[in-house]
Amino acid sequence: MKKPAKKTKTKTKARWINCNLPFADYSFPSTPDFPDMSEEERAHFGETKKEWEAKQMAYVDRDRIREEFEDPIREKLKKKPNYSVELLFAEIRKLAKKASRAKAKLINRYCDEWDRYYEYEEWLAKQPKYIEWQAAYDKALDAHNEQKPKTFSSMGLVRPGVLIEVENGGETSQYLIGDINTNRGVCDDCTAFGDDAIVKRYKVIWKARKTA
């Protein structure tokens, strides 16, 4: 069996490349508001989604059940070709039979709430009002994306090993995008940069290289 490939750093002959592009486009599309489905929900489920959600189990209990039961089982089942959400929760319910009465009650309630959630999503997807809203939302989003300006982020260069020189708030600074966790360094939605941040130039210091 082959060992998993390792990533190493390969230095490049770095040279500055002029860019003069906004770091990212932070604008949001103007989309239609989600429709009020309360009348339809009450007619079908006997209560609205908001009323049902108000009666759900406490977050601390939900997180405990997820971490103790759902997460480990999901990791095992994901390797099977017949993996499904139905199979996942069926296996979780089996554990309720071996648990204490109090823990079994929480497990079954956890599964019941997820069953209700999936039932709601399946029902919602068939509602004319929702279908109309989704079509209008997608159309507005597509129109927004077509009009979005070219940015440094859209060039696919926000990755480890890239050094950027950014003009932000009247000051020019350099940032090296890291490989520990790009989402906590310089990333597509980095809060360190304002809306008017411009990447003046960049250069690739190193690239990740896979080795056997």
C-alpha cells in the first residue's frame, strides 16, 4: 500500500507581477425576501416552523448527542457505498436501546427533530410559493455575479505562498498568505481589508508540491 502523498514547499523564482485589482468584491446581490410560509406550514404541519423550532431541544444537549453519537457513526458509515442520512439516523436510534433512559430520550428526540427537519425541507421544495421565490433568487444572484468586477480573489491566487502588496486605507503593506489555515490569515473574505483595498502587485514565493 502506498503511503499518502505529502505536501512540501517548492521555492520559485519569484518576481513581482503588477495587478492593481480590488482584493475582493464584498457587494451583496439584491434578492427577493423569503416568502412567508406560515399559513401553508400550519395547514400541513399543524404549526409553523417558527413555533416548532421554539420547542426544540437545548443547543447544549444537541451538541452533546452530535459529538458523542452522530459524528463517530457518520465517520464509519461514510466509508460504505450505501451511506445515506436515513441509514445514519437508523444507526443512531439503535444506540438509544443500549443507553440509559435519560440518554435514550435525548437520542430519540434528536433523531425526531432531524426527521422533522428533512420532512419540512422535502415539503418546502414542492411548494409553488417557494419554487417561485427560488427561481427569482437564482436569477438575481446570476445577474449579480455576471456584473461582479474582476478581483484578485477571482484570479484564484488567494493560496498559500503568495505574497501580496495591498493598498488599504491610504497605507501600503505586504502580506504573505500562509499554509497553516488560510481562512485565519489572508482569505477571500479577510476582515483585515476594507472594501477599497487594492492589490497593487503580487508574487508567488513558493508552491505546494506533493511527494509520494
